[in-house]
Amino acid sequence: MDSGGKVFTVDLLERFAAKGHGVVTCMAAGNDVTVWGTSKGWMIRHDFGLGDSYGIDLAGGRTGDQSIHRVFVDPGGSHCIATVVGDGGAETFYIHAKWNKPRVLSKLKGLVVNAVAWNRQHITEASTKEIILGTGNGQLYEMAVDEKDKREKYIKLLYELTELPEAFMGIQMETASISTGTRYYVMAVTPRRLYSYTGIGSLESVFANYQDRAVRFMELPGENVNSELHFFIKHKRAVHFAWLSGAGIYHGDLNFGASHSSQDGDENFVENKALLDYAKLFDGAEAIKPSSLAISEFHFLLLVGNKVKVVNRTSEQIIEELHFDLTSESSSKGILGLCSDASAGLFYAYDQNSIFQVSVNDEGRYMWKVYLDMKEYAAALAHCRDSLQRDQVYLAQAEAAFSSKDFLRAASFFAKINYILSFEEITLKFISANEQDALRTFLLWKLDSLSKDDKCQITMIATWTTELYLDKINRLLLEDDTSGDHNSEYRSLIKEFCAFLSDSKDVLDEATTLKLLESYGRADELVFFASLKGEYEIVIHHYIQQGEAKKALEVLEKPGVSSHLQYKFAPDLIMLDAYETVESWMIRKDLNPRKLIPAMMRYSSEPHAKNETHQVIRYLEHCVHNLNNEDPGVHNLLLSLYAKQEDDGALLRFLQSKFNKGKENGPEFFYDPKYALRLCLKQKRMRACVHIYSMMSMHEEAVALALQVDPELAMAEADKVEDDEELRKKLWLMIAKHVVEQEKGTKRENIRRAIAFLKETDGLLKIEDILPFFPDFALIDDFREAICSSLEDYNKQIELLKEEMNDATRGADNIRNDIGALAQRYAIIERDEDCGVCRRRILNLAADAGISRGYASVGPMAPFYVFPCGHAFHAQCLIAHITRCTNPEQAEHILDLQKQLTLVTGETRRGSDSSVTVPEPVTSLNQVDKVRAQLDDAIASECPFCGELMIQEISLPFILLEEEQEVDSWEITSHNSINQKSIPLSV
């Protein structure tokens, strides 16, 4: 055992425990409460939790010896049962922690109670629930006590040994609530046997079942009058048991989660049963049976004489011996017994005078070593407390496996060691043994155990592992073995290697790994790793070299692949598989077709079968029509491919297409028309050339070329000119000349065809236009009909012109008559007619009206305006009204004209008064009339009350902003004046 502090220590708890009531005879403990009995019938109770202690006289004043045989305390420390044996027989008492007086259990009078089984799962401070009492005559009783009743609820006999009547020396009980009720498991011991009872229901029904069937029991040789049964309790559940029998310590584990049914129907929950022979504890000396037993989680405490031997339950080795400080009075009888407090985790030993406490100090700290020595490695690891302990377990496992030449298993354990053995030492072990597979396994396990922070070490180990994998693969390839097992091993290793690359892709150095794979010639794995690292260029290049265009395209279609690779490998891919390549291009919408032009031109330059679908044309049509591509290069390439086809239908349809759909001001085409024209001329696509000429507004060239192809096409081109009559006529003349010159047949037939052509021009050409195209020796008689028809058309035009001239003459006469009538027009003004603005009489004197100069005087009256509607205004009032209601620019213009008129009339008067200069007044008068006419147009073009001016005034407010501000100023002024006047009054 490792050096260190003791696991169990002994302390004197109380020296004179009997307190003058004889000597201590028995003891029990539970929940920091200790109870011991004396030889004079006293029970002494000490509560360490509350710190109080008291004694109760159970002898009741009876004479003679009244010794307490046994005391029992429940795990909670509230309930106590004691049996007193005296001259008058045996009596059993129940004492509650809150009672001052005990209660005699009269039904048990005369019976010696040796054991009590508490119902640990259901017992409470107020009630014991059902408990079992074992007596010295081999009987089991059930009892229940409620503290509030101050007496037992019932006591009834459960079971009695009949085959071999013996005293029950120890009894334990476990209960569990299941779906069908309460399940009971009871274990009881006698000096020679261990009995087990199990069932579901009540205790009475469980034991009633054993009236008709045999009881399960374990009988061991020998007899032990000090037979004891103990359960070790963990989390309120029994997990181990130990029986102090005559042959040894019979012990095992209790697993109530499992059920092991026997042939007789009983359920047995005991596992890992073992018997610890007493002979193992005395090193060849005569074995001495322990007089008492206590059980901890990992150890047995055996009372042998005046010492307690601590035995490890697993290794069955004595680890410590506990000695007690005995007084001279008690040294003769020594330590009487042991008891345990499961709730507090303490043990007690007692002699006739003293109570000793046995404390446990981390009893599990050495268990890993115990299990390791027993080579129970899993249990050892479960009990390790730190990494160093685990390293020792792993090292022992590894060394054991290495010694047995199980190198792969050894590698897995070596990889878990972190401190006690270096990485280099472990690897040298495998290298020395020439175990490459085990070394690779060790490295793999080591990778799993390393922390993510050890990046450098992880990378180095992963690289080494990669090389070991490659070496193993090559060695398998070099072996001339074509058996199925060999092939299976090879495929399995390849699969494992790929899985390793996938798992280690983030820690392997990319360049180093690729170089390794390339140096070993592992092309498939190279491609696989490149795919993992996103090096798609390597992958695609490999597939192209293998001629697998479809796989290369699948790589390019992955979301993370750059479109740059599409352009880079497009020439090779389209030559390998044009259809699949174009399909891939058409799926993606992020490609720039312009960057694919070199690849498409390379493909187009190669010869193709006559009926083969041109894949580049298919892609370009997709770009132009579906993607609405506007790149001139794309359109030019598609046009060039169309031009090279035998059938010019697709070319003409492309040229006639308009690509500005949905765009108001966009261009109708995106190809270069000059390039298209040169290309079509080179390829002799004359109809296409005609269309291009027409599109470029080169109509003469278009018609000239069309006449070489088809006169009908030329006529259609000529009809396209609509806004230039002269050009249109010129084009038709070109067609006419061609028709006349190309006609073959008799002269009369040629003339007839020429005249029929004239009708197709819709009157644009006359017979005289095409006569020059006929030969000079043509007879006039052949054109008689056409000439007569032309002359008749001329006569009709002359008649129409005469009628238009007569209409113009009559219109001029009507205008002259209207002018004369206007000179005689007049209006009648009543004497009391008022001005529409100032409401004064129109026929007032000029001085009364306040009229300024600038108007011709009408006697003494003021100048005025009269409108056809009947409204009349003084000239000055009309000017004022118009300038107020019209816009500022017009008002300023009127005032400026009025000012000019005033100045001019002033000069005229000065000129007429002077006798020296005569011509100046004439010039001034002309100027006055001109200014006055402008002023009349500005103010008198329509009546202000009936014309547009009145309509515009509808939207104006009744009070203008300037007027409102002026009114507000009046109110403020008036208010201030009132306040000023009111000041003296307020004072």
C-alpha cells in the first residue's frame, strides 16, 4: 500500500460510559445518535447533533440482575428498541427520542430479540412503519409503532424456523415501490445459515408464501455464536452485504435493479458472491474467528481480540490494524463489539467502560492500486483520482498487451499515457519491434487524445501517420496475392486512409500532404484530399486528364468553386464533352459568356457533322434570348456562327430580332453592323447584307444588292422609306430601270410589264419617269394608253388647282369686306352709364376722372373703353384694375407702356407747339400710335369681367395677404392708441 495517512483512525469518545450503572454491554448508533446499554438495565442515549445526553432505567426497580442484552437504533436516530434479560426473564422496550419513559412490548415478553430490520425507505420520525424483529428462538415478528399513539400499533408473528430451529442473529430488509405494489427483500442469519425472503405485497403475505415452499438459504460449515449480518448503505440503498459466519466472511453485492429468478420462483439480487476465509488473515497461524464485524464501502472491520483488523473487501488483504487505549479494568475482557452509523459514516467500538470512535479518511484513495494489482483495469481507472494514477493503469495495460504481442491493443493504451512515459520512448518501442501497424494505431490514438492547442505536434503526428498509411498501401500492392482476403484488406485500408484524411484535413499541412501523395503515386487519394482542402483546380485537372468531363463538371458545379476555374478549363471541357459542358454552363447564371468566347471559338473551329447540333450556338442563343445578354462580343460570335451555316434562315431571324424588349430607349441590336456586313459579304449571305444595308439606312445599296437577289426583296426595301419622297422615288426608279432592262421577250410584252410595274408603285412613278429607260427606237403607239392615262391625271390636277385658286380669291374678298365693316362699327353709351371699376359715370369730364395724359381727348370727356359685352371702363380705371389682378410681369409691362405713352405724348405736344421743326411731330405721332396700340393689346384684348382674368380671380382669396397685413397694422395701431388713452384712467 502506498505511504500516506491512515485510512481508519481511532479516538476515545467517552471513558466512563456506564456512568455508574454497571458496565457497558451493548451499543448501537444512527444519525449521530449513540445508545448503549449497561449491566444494570440502564440505557444511555447521547445525541451529538443536539449535544445532550441522558439515561433511562429499563430495570424498573426490579431486583436481581437486569442486564441489557441488545439495543437497536434506526438510521434516523429517533426510534430505539432494547431487550433486557434478567432473573425474571426477558422484556423488550420501545423508546422514542421524545419520550422520557420506555414502552414495554408485552407481546414479546420472555423473548430475546437479537436483531431488528428497519424499513429504511419508509421510516419517519413519527412512525417506524413495518419493522422485523428476530428472536433467539428462531421467530420473526412484524411490528409498527406511531409516536403519537404512545404504544405499538401491532405485533404479529411472521415466520418461525421449524427445520433447524436456531436463533436469528442478524436481519436486514430492503423495500422498493414497483407498479404492482411494494417489493420486500429480507436477509436473515443464524449461527450457521443465511436465509433470504422476497415477495410483493405486505410482509405478512410475503412470509405466508413460505409456509408452502422451502426457504432459500446458504449454509456454511462451522458455527459462529457471534454471527452478524450487515448491509452497507449508499444513498439510502443497500449495495453490499457481509455475513460473519463460522467459515468466513460471506459477502457480495446487492443489485436491486436486476432480477435473477431461481427455479423455486424467488428473486435473488445478490451478485459477485465470495467467501473470505479467516485463514487468509493470519498468515499460516491458527485462525481466530472475529467476534464482531462492521462494513464500509471498501473494507471490513473485524474485531479480533482487542484489535480491529481492517481488511480490503476487494483484495482480501489486511491494510491496517487498529489498537485501543484500554483501561486496566476493561483490559481483561477487551473490546466487546463494533457498530456503525451509516448516516454519519462513522464506526464505534466499545468495552465495558469506554466508547471509541473509528473515523474513515477517504478510504477509496488507494482502491485504484488495489484493482490495478488485481489487473482489474476498468475498476482501477474508475477509482483513479488524477492523471498520474491513470497513466500507471494505462502503462500496466500497455505493458501486458505488449508482452503478449498484442501490439495493436498495446498501442491504444500507450496513446493514453501523458506523463510517465514520453512520446519518443513509446514510438521507439514499436519501431524496435518493427510493428508499423501498431505504430500507426498508436499515432491515431495519440491524435485523438491531444488537445487542440497542440497544433504543431498534431500536424507532425498526422503527417507521420499519413506516410505510414501510404507505406502500408504500397506494401500490400507489392505482395503478389490475389486472394479475396488480400483484396479486402487493401480496400479496407484505402477506406480507412480516406476517412483519416477527411478527419485530419484541418491539421495536415496541405503542401506536404499533396507532395507525399504525389510521390507515392496515389492519384485517387490525391484528388480526394485536394477536394477536402478546396483545391478544386487539381481535382478538375486530374479528371480532364482521365477524360472524365462529367466528373470535372460536377466539381465545378459545387457551391464553393470559383467561376475562374470555369473559364480556365472551359476550352478542355468543351472539347471533351460539348453537350455536358454547355448544359453545365446553362445551369449557372453567374458566368460571364464573354470570358467563355475563347473556348467557344476553339470548339467552333473544329469540324462537326452536318446534322450535329452546334452546342456553342445553343449556349449563345440561351445567353441572348433567355439571359438577355447585351455583350457585343457574344452577339457578334453568334452572328458569325449563323453566317457559316448553309441555311441562312437562323441568320435572318437573328438580324430581324429586336433586343430592346421592355426598354424604351435601348438599342434594337448589340452586334457590330459593319462587322456583320463584312462577314455576310464574305460568306455571300446577300439577303442578310440587304437587311444590314437597310438597317444602316443605306437604302440605295440595299436596293441595288436586292435587285441581284430578288426584285421582290428590292421592292420591299424601297417601301421601307416613308419620310423621304425623293429618295423613295429614286429607289423605285432603280427598280424600274432594272425591270425594264431585265425583261426579255417581245417589245410589246416588255412595255406591258413595265406599265404593270407602274401600277405597283401606287402612283409614285409616271410613264414619263420610265420612258428614258426604253430604247430610242421604241414606238409611241406602244405607250399610247399609258400616256393618255398620265395626261388625264394631269388634267385632273389642273382642275383641282383652279378650284383652290378660286376659293382663295373668294376668301380674300370676304376679308376685305370684313375690314370695311369693322371701320363702321360703333357702340351706344347711355348718359348715366357707370365705369365698371370706379362706378363713376363714363361720360365725365377728364379733370373729374383724374385721367393723365397720353390718350386722345374726346372733347372734355375722359378716355374710356367699351367692350362688345356691354361693360365700359375709364382708361385709367381699366389700367389700374388690370395691373392689380394680373401677374407681376404683365403688370410691370403695362405700367412701362403707360410711362412710354406719357413721355411720347409730352414730346408730341412740345413738337406741335414749336414753329421751327415740323417733321418731328409727325414721327412722334406715329410713335404714339404704336405705343397706344401695344397698350390697347395689353389691357383691352378682352373684357376683364368676362374673360380669362375673371376666371383666374375665382381661386384668389377675398382679402389678399397685403391687405390683411394692412388691416392688422390698423388694429395694432388702434389698440395701442386705446391703451395709451386708458393709462391715465387706470392711474
